[in-house]
Amino acid sequence: MDDLVILKAQEAFARRLRGSSDVSENTRNSQAIAKAWRAAVDALDPDRYRIEVLVAPEFDQRIDVLDQSSRTAYEFKVSGKGSHAEFYKDVVKVLLWNRRRKERIARLVFITEEEWGRKHLDTPMLREYVRYLAENGLQAKIAYVRHL
């Protein structure tokens, strides 16, 4: 895996609870994984990676990680459930970011859990949407993390 940000997501995801049906416990675990991932990325190079970047105050939305060097936004949805809705929302965040700034984001990497995420994201419509985004100047990639 070449991308260190995705690698850090995989490392953080390795701590995921398995087999628990307690919604609160799973939510807390997902939040802890996302927090550990952001901290690990920040430790790579705090001058390069911006963490929890505000899209705009009136939207109250943040981009998980922004790589200022490659102009890449990273979003990590720990649970693959509902990942398709989160992907579309994250694309909108990037589009709104780009509309308001000279330094535009060129690429979005959406990271999620493979088992459920692939069921929701590996669809003809979403693949076509990613092609459309590329034709209009935004590269989008979906990266999966898995239980090791």
C-alpha cells in the first residue's frame, strides 16, 4: 500500500470490535478508531496534513484530513453501513470547498470498511458518478480497510 494515510486507516481499523451487537459500544469504538487515525496521520507530518478542516462556518462540516501537498481530501467512514450516503455527502463537501477557494482539492479518497462498504459502493451508478467527477476535474477513489 503506497498511500500512508490509507495505511494508517488500516492500522487504526485493526482495533475494531468484532461480534458486538451493542450500538453504543460500536459507535464509541468507531469514534476512537477515527480519532486514532487522525492522530497517526498528523504525526506523519503536521505541516503537510491538516486535520478536521472546516469547509465553511455556515455548513458546520469538516474534511477529516487534507493533504496540502497533493491537494487530496481523505474521509474515513469506519463502518461500511450507509457508506454510499456518506460518500455523496463527502463529495459535496469537496465541491463546496472548491467553489470557495483558489487552492482546490484535486482528489477525494473515501476510506471505509470493506465487507459492508463494497456492497454499497461497488455499484454501476456510483462507478459512473466517479467517472463523471473525473471528467469534471475531481478524482475520487474508494479505499477499503478490512479485518486482518
